[in-house]
Amino acid sequence: MAPSRIEDSSDEDVQGTGHKEATVYMIDTMHPDAMEYAKTKFNLILPSDPECRNWRQNATALLVRGSYVTAADIKCSPNLIAIGKQGVGIDKIDQSACAERRIAILNTPGANAQAVAEMVLALTMAVARQIRSIAIRQLLSVPLAKEQCSGLTIHGKTIGILGMGNIGRKVAEMFKGAFNAKIVAYDPFMPAHAWSGIPHQRVSTVQEVLESADVLTIHVPLTAETRDLISYKELSLMKREAILINAARGGIVQEDDLQRALKEGLIWGAGLDCHGQEPPTRERYASLWDNLNVVSTPHVGAATSDTQFITAKAAIDNLYKYLNART
């Protein structure tokens, strides 16, 4: 059985008047300029069009941002041949069902790498300098003296990176340039020459990264193998002043174990842009958020206007090229 295709976006501009015979349903709202751009490429059904509800019966192709496309959806979509996905993560799309039907999944790895890497830096510094704790105490108490505040410096520290893809590479470059950090990285799938231009130590186990990292940042997809990759056992191996950053996917870090590790002082703090429940709510995460060394954001790593346009356009261009190649 042939697997579904997962394709990269290209920097090359896509020319042409569009694959107008293809009915493409955009089932998520995207950047306004990208939506206008898509109209020049396809016979486009927008999310605001009542016809969009009928995508399962009628769509030749989809453009998605964050919606689930389940096995049941695929079963009810006899005409579907391709899914253009804004962003790199495809865990919300049933890949097995797509592979069985030979439906291409066209994601955009690398298009959001700079923005997500900047988010990793922001979360790291917010946790290291206790920005959330200081801001909340200032709001809720008498004036806060600087002697009551503490934090960690990052310069010269060790940054442990799990996953050496586009985002991991950007993070390595950023922390090396900004802080002269030592980079320790792990990725069993990348070739030996990966990151040849970045001074780093490549290790062969997750444990080696955990034990050496002052900041651990995660950049792997959510799969059966990576679910609960970081649990209490792994957190117990980390330094007491280590910071954990997850800007990848919820489910990679076992959240109850993280809460326990923070309560027990096994690590300094955590910056989380991804959660098992999204968007995260106070009802679900009250106990975790009560720790002021936790900075939590609702998966906004790529939520800048320019990045949203770039990634949406990349998804549109990928889908356009794929459909035209079939004609």
C-alpha cells in the first residue's frame, strides 16, 4: 500500500492562472491576503460559504490550517485527492486513511521555523527571568523590591535540542548567536552531516540531552513513539535549574508528571506553547499554572501576521503544483 505523500513547500514562486477545474474547499480561515491569493489559483470555496459544509461530498482538494480530518471524513469524501496543510504538523489528519486512498498530504515544513524559534527564545527568557512571577506579584501585592526577585542567566549555558529539523536548526543558530550557548542535539533520523555549519555536540540518546541541558527544547512531531516522550523518569534526569520548553505538540510532555516534577523542584520551570488540550483552559491546567515558573501560551508560535501569510501561501502553492502535475 503506497503511503500518502508529504511534501515540502518551495521558495520558488508559483506561476500560472490556476487549476480552475479543481474544486478546493478551504475549511479553515487563513490570512486574508492568502485567501485572496488562493482565489487566483482555484475554484475556491471559502469557510464562510454555506457550501463549505458539503466538502466531504464534493471536494477534490482541501486547504486546512487546524481542523481535524478524520478517517470517517476521508471515508465520506469520494472525490478527495489532496490536502494542503498550513504548517508542518499533520497529527490532526488521519494519515493511514489518506495512505489507503492515496490522498496526498502537502504540508509546509520550514515556513514557520523563524517565528517558532523566536517563540522558544521568548519562553526561555520569560521563565529564566521569572517574568510571569514578577508581573503577577507586582499586580497583586505591595511594591516588589528587586531583592525579592531572582532568575537565571542563559549566556554560555547548554541548550539541549530534541529534533534537528528546520525549527531545531533555527533554535540552535539563535541561541548560539545570542548567548554563545553550547548546543547538544539528538535526532535519530537526520543524516550524519546535518547541522554541519553549526558548532554542536550530537548525541545518540535522549538521556544524554536531558542530563546535560540547562534548557531543553522539543522539536519533534507527535507520533506513537514520541507521545509521553518526556515523563517523570526523564524529568528526574534533568538539572534542578533546568528549563523545559515545548513549542512542538501537546502530548509529547506528560503534563501530570511535569506538574509533579515542578512541585518537587526537580526542574526550575517550563515554557509551554503546546498542551494536550487546546486551547488550554483554567479548568484543566489550574494546578500547573499555579506554579509561577510556568509560562503557558495557546500554541501561538507561528501566530505572527507575516508568518501566517507565508505558511498559508506555501500550502496554497504546494496544492497548486500538485494538482497541476496531475493534469
